[in-house]
Amino acid sequence: MTAIRIVIGIVITAIVAVTLVPMFALLDLAGGGDGLGLCGSGLASCRTSYFDGFELLATLVVVLFLLLMTLRAAFHVRSLIEQRRDAEAIARSVRGRGRLSGR
């Protein structure tokens, strides 16, 4: 169960990191950098095609979608583990009921 919680934490952290990539690129450009590789020599001489932004957006959306699918699967696995644990606890209590009542 702890391993599932660790996986969920890692996936949530990755989702936040991927979501913040555009902000870090803009902050890097504003600070005189190359925008995490988007503009090789800075914002003043940045020459990109019209589709570079859409390609970046599509890549980020696909990565976020895959991370959300992974998160959903981790929650599903956690739910299955909890259901199995609860079913075993109920089965033990039902079996033990006959002994407690003196039968």
C-alpha cells in the first residue's frame, strides 16, 4: 500500500512539473536566457515557425494525459487493494461470529 502512495505522489509531482514548464520557459526568456532551448540566442533574435508553440502544447497535453492515466490507474489499484483487504476482514469476522456466539 505504501508503494502505491509513493507512486501517486511521484505522478502528482510530475504533473505539477510538466504544468509549470511553460512558465519556467517564459521566466527564462524574460531573464535573458534561451527559453529552455526555444530561442537559441535569446528573445531578441528568436526565429521560430508558426507551429513551434502548437508542437510544444501538443507535447505537453500528451504528457499530461499519460500522467493522468497513470494516476487513474494507481488510484484504481489502490481501490482494489482496499476492497480486497476489507473483504478479507469481513470474511474473518463472519467466520469468527459462530465461535463468539457459542455455536
